[in-house]
Amino acid sequence: LHYEQYRDEMRADARFGVTLPDSVIRARLVAEADTLGLPDAARHIVIRRGGVPPTITISANYQELVTLPILGVKVLHFKPSAEEAL
């Protein structure tokens, strides 16, 4: 669930990529990661602008340990991202 919420925030920020500078996007996503209690690695956000046609791509890469009944502890890898035309 937290992955989906984090990715939704990335999508919203990507939609406003024309008007928001990278520093504001990064600050908003770091605040969202803190609110959701995501691991520190989720705060390492990559923002890329460019290409033809111009686009903005926002992504992160993190993993979480989850304890599942019967299966025990598992490492889940998450790679939320969003891309929008500028």
C-alpha cells in the first residue's frame, strides 16, 4: 500500500514538472517517504529531464523486509517511477 501511495505522489509531481523545480519535487517526495515510514533508500530520488519530446522521469529504488506467515522474512524490492511529457 505504501508503494502505491509513494508512486501516486511521484505521478502527481511529474504532472506538475513543468512548473516545479527539481528541489521542490525532491523535498515533497522525501516528506512523503517520511510520512509513509519508508526506508532511507526511498529518499534517494532520481529526477531526469530531457529527451525528444521533453519528458520528466522520477524514480526511486528501495527494499523492505516483510515477515509473512509460513514463509518467514522476505526481502521485497520496490522501484516506483513516473514519467510525463513536459
